[in-house]
Amino acid sequence: MEEELHVLAVDDNLIDLTTAENGIRALEYLGLGDPQQTDSSSTNNQESSNLKEVPVVILSSENIPTRINKCLASGAQMFMQKPLKLSDVEKLKCHLLNCRS
């Protein structure tokens, strides 16, 4: 049985993305957050804990080395140039599974 993977994809194109106002909402969108969470102090702790477990992948149609390096230095697991192909998704999957083992 294959492991189910979740990533938080950050897209720099306003037309192509689904937005979430914060990390908690993004986790809820992925099915990983608690929609009943209301206390702001526990929300911040929960958000920090859960976000560390969800890899961030940057999607962009622009190949700008300084932007790529900044994203990776800030903690993104991978920078992927659009348009994505199936082989890109397979490469991401392999990269994430190797990072976890």
C-alpha cells in the first residue's frame, strides 16, 4: 500500500492558486488541520507543529536563481518550474520519500 503524501504548494500566479489566509486554513484544506481549533495561543503552537510536518513546494513559471535559492533557504523542500509534468510529480514524490527515510 502506497503512503499518502501531502504538500503545501505555493504558487506565485494569482490566477492559478487556491488561497488560504494562514497555515491552519491550509492544513484544513489538506485535511490535516482541526477545524474546531479556536484558541489563538494553541492555534499558534498547533500551526507550528503541523506545518513542520507538511513539506512546502514552490511552483513558478519563472526560473530566477535568486528566488529559487531564497525559497529553498527559507525551508521549501523543492522549487518546481511550471508547467508541471507527471514526471515532475514523480520526482517530487521520490524526493519527499527519500527525505523522510
